[in-house]
Amino acid sequence: MAKKYYLTATLSDGYVKTIGPTALGFTHYWRIVAELGNGKTEVFWGHAKSLAEARKKHSAARDAATQRGWRDFAFEVVELERTPG
């Protein structure tokens, strides 16, 4: 059985997200904070196995903003920190 560990992402606004325990090889965490047409906010997030994979979500966010009528959105990618599980 693969050794499990926790993954922690700390975003620029101080938000901390912990994932795990997991044995999967995720390296980056991404987050989209969308401002909806009605003024409300919605958050989408995920993890990826590479920085390149995580950055691809930015173009998907631009498409979603157009399709769903978001007023604006913020996209951020951070590296995950691995700690023993």
C-alpha cells in the first residue's frame, strides 16, 4: 500500500486548503473565484499533477465567464506542500 500524506495549499489571501490523506501525486492547487451576474460569488477549485495542467484551467475559466455571464473572476495557482499523513 502506498504511503499517504496530506497536501496543503496556502493562497495569497491567507486561505488554507488541506487535501488528504492521499497517495496521489498532485503538485498544484487552483482556485477560481467568480463574480456572478447577480453580484454573488462562486468558488471553483481543484488540484493537478503539474503546473502546466493547473494553468490550463485559466483558459477554461475565461470560456466559463463568457458562457455563464460572470462579471469577473480571479484565478490563482499555488504549489502544494506535502506533509506526512
